[in-house]
Amino acid sequence: TRVLRWREGGCSPIRWRNGLTILTPGPSIERRTTVDQYIGLDVSLKETAIAVRQDGKRIWRGKCPSDPKLLAAVIGKRAPDAKRVVFETGPLSVWFYHALRAEGVPAICIDARHAKAALDMAANKTDANDADGLAQLAEVGFYREVRVKDFDAMLTRTLVGARTQLIKISTELSNQIRGLMKTFGLIVPKGAGQVFEAHVRGLLADNDALARIILPLLEAWRSVRGRAAELDRQLVAAARESAPCRLLMSIPGVGAVTATSFTAAVEDPDNFKSSRSVGAWVGLTTRRHQSGEVDYDGHISRRGDTHLRGLLYEAATVILTRTMADSALRTWGLKLREKLGFKRAAVAVARKLAVIMHTMLKTGERFDRSAGAAV
């Protein structure tokens, strides 16, 4: 007969003289049971609301300064078994994502539009309720994760955005100068750059009172224009050094700005399963509404990067109007223009152009004018 006694941690056998074997407990081994915890972060500039959920219940919530290191310390103390830490897209999302990941926090950035539908179900709109709602989305897995760009891509996008803003300010200043001088009967002829400045100074030669008002605006216009030129030179130099940008610039109508913006937005071509999905990602595909017998296509979705979508539309316009280089893409766009009109044809060419550019980045081949529309 054998009598067995067992305790967690193992047992060691001892045989007695009468043949009875008893298993005595061995050294105790401490076992720690882990329970998954889910955290929602409602990020703002000063403070971040935190909610921790476990087994379908909220176990803690509070606030912390919007510093990734401080947040990582709070998460490590309040939720050592955190499985998902969810926050929405926003101005601080890139910094938060990379900083929290560096601290070992399983951070996940989700689409704010997708989360809004769930967060609007709360009776009261508060930061604490938003954090708790994000924690619930993390717990059930009902969210759409967003691919967060690295700092190099964001640096390129910042360069393009800063140049665009300076050009916009320069255009607004020149329009303001024209409008103010028009009030006094001084019509500035058409022209840009030094021609515009020469016209303004010539009209103000005999009007000292108005010149004291307009000339400071003209100096500001010149300064902004000079700074925009500096950023433009940086952008062109970066495009020349980049092999993907040089590859995309082989397409007629695609310049340094469009090529740089596209490569910074896409980053790795393998981020997309197929090239056709790039058009929908930029927001150049039509929206569809289907309910019962009702089924129709609407306007384009206009989702994604607004600036990149505008650049692609501008490139498509150049392909259809300015460029003299014949290609299958341009021929296809001109035929579509006769049927649907210029704007719809330009949108279609812009979408197909995005597909072609992604294919070129994936294959490394230059633009083939004879097979452009077939891609």
C-alpha cells in the first residue's frame, strides 16, 4: 500500500521499513498568477486621465502629467500586468507611442474616429469617462490600430508642412497688399516675386502716407518668401539624395514635393497588402451606401492625409494639362475627361497615380509610359 501526500511545490519520497512509502512535501515554490489588465489613456497637453480595467471591472483610475516617463511609472505601479495600453490619435500620439514603447509599455494608438462612436455612448463627456471607454475598447479588442510613423518620416513631413505654410503666408500677404492698395486706386499689375515688389514700390513712390503702411507688409512678404526658398532648397536636396524620390520623380508631373511627401507617408511599401489599397488610404475612392434595394456610390471619402491627396490631385492636373510627355496614363485620363469632365478625371488619375507610385516603390522599376494605365 502507498499513501501519497502532495502539496504544490513538489514532493520527495521516503520509504519506511514496513514498505510504506510516503511522499513528503518538498521545498515550497511560490507561483504568481498573472491577470491581464487593460489601460485607457485620454491624453491632453497638461494631464492624462488613466483608467485600469481587469476582469470586466474598473479597478483604478486617476490622472498624471502628460509625460511618458511618469505615465510608465504609474502604469508599472498600478497595472504591472498590463496587456494593452490604448490612446487615440492626436498631436502627441507620435511622441507618446515611441516614448512609451521605449519604456516597455505595450502602447497601442487607435483611430480617433473609430473610437468616437464608442465614447459618445457615455452620458457625460469627461476625461475620466473617455479613459474608461478606451480601456473597455482595449479589453474587448474593438479598435482599429493606427500605424505610427517613425521620427525620420515625421521630420520629412514637418519640412514639407513648414514650407507649405510659409508659401501660404506669402500668398496671403501679397493678396493683402493688393487689396489695401486697391482701396486708394492703386492697381498692382500681375506678377510674382521681384516683379510684384517692383510694381508695389513704383506705385508707392508718390504716396508717402500709404507707403509707411504698405512697406512693412512688403518687407514681411520678402522675408517669408526668403525663408520658404530656404526650406525649398532643403526639400530638393533631400529628394535628390533619396533613391525612392528619384524613382518617383521619373513620372511626368511628379516633382520633389509630391515624391517626398508620398515616400514619407507610405514609409515602407510592405505596409500595404496591395497597391490598390493606397488609393482608398489617401481618400481618393468613392464612398458606398447600401441598404436593401438602395445601393449607390457617393463622393470620394476624403480620408487620410489631406495634404498628400491635394498634391496627387495637383500632379494629376499637370499630367492632363501641362505635360507634353505622352503616356498610357495621360491617354486614359484624357479619354475619361471627355466622358466625366475634368474634375472627376483628375481624381481618377490621382488615384491611379497613387497606385502606380506604390508599385514603383515596391518593385524598384522606373515609370513605364506605355504601361502606366495598366498597373
